[in-house]
Amino acid sequence: MTRIAIIGASKGCGLETVKAALALGWSVSAVARNPDQAGVTHPHLAWYKGDARNELLIEQALQGCDAVAVTLSGPVGSNKPVTIFSEAMQTILTVMNRMGIKRLVFLSGLGAGDTRGKGGFLYSLFHSLMLRRNYEDKERAEALIMKSHKDWTILRPGRLTNGKRKGNIKVIVNPAEVRGGSISRADVGHYLCSCIRDGLNMHQLPVLIY
């Protein structure tokens, strides 16, 4: 049975990844500050409560895992420096190295790196006003991942919605072809699990949209 650790698992894309992994019959180690808000229990699901930068916690959660998914979220509208993504990623990579875990999927977003400004005017405006600090740190986390020796994938979904899973998503690996778009959190979670199951997009940074 595949065992996956999901870091940042209690809401949003992280929670949808938990649901998708359980539906595949996988065993899940889920790390979150507030596991109770997820409202999900399952015989194959173990919750680990705490901060993703806590090395002891991450070590406990990653025991016996075949892959790691990082689906952390950060503060919205903060003008203060954000460091949660890069600091947590450094901790996670350290533990993965110690345990010999190779497969890693990191959830970033459209607007990071070479997709900056590719989401359209309103999307880019929202990012610059509300999420700029988050994305500055997501880019630092991406850099750490790309310099690692892991079998990594960095996913950059478009505007996230709470809609149902549709399937038939567009997976765009060439930033020049990106013109904005949206995708449901449910589809992101499902595709993330597909990356792990099928070895998709290894050493790539695809944009996910409809």
C-alpha cells in the first residue's frame, strides 16, 4: 500500500489531496496546525498536529512514507515577510534526505517564477495586493526544491475554486502558453495524487487550469 505524507492537510487543496489519496486506497500521514477543522477520519489516515517547521513532527509523520506532498497555505494580505514555505521546505527536505524519500510534490501557484503576470490583469492585481509576500516565499521554496536531488514536481494551479472535480484539465509546461484560468481544489488534489501514482511531470513546473 502506498503511504503518502501530506503537509498542510486540513483545508483547501491539502484536504482534497487527503480525500483523493484515501479514495485510491492509500495510507495517509496528514500534518496540520488544526486537524479538527478537516472533519475527516479514516482507518488509513493519521493526523499529526503542529507546525510544518518542527523537524521532530515531520520526522514522525514521514515514517514509512513513499512520497511527500506539500500543500501549505500562507497569510492573505500580509505586508510582513512570509517564511513558512521556505522554512518548512528546508525542514522537510532535511528529513526526506535522512529517510531516503525521493518523491516530492510541492503546491505553488500560477504567478510564481516564470508565470508571473500570466494570470491576467485582475488575477495579477490580486496577487500583487494580497499574496505578494506568499509568492516571494513560494519562489524561495521552489528554488530549494529544484536544487535538491529529489524526484520533484512543482504544481502551479490557476485561480482556485471550490467546485466539484471535472477532470480533463489542461497541464501546461510551457509558460509562454499560459493565459490564466481556474481550476477546482478537488481537481488539484486528484492530479497531485496522479503525479505520485504515475510519475507525472518529473522535474517540471506545470500550470493546471481548465
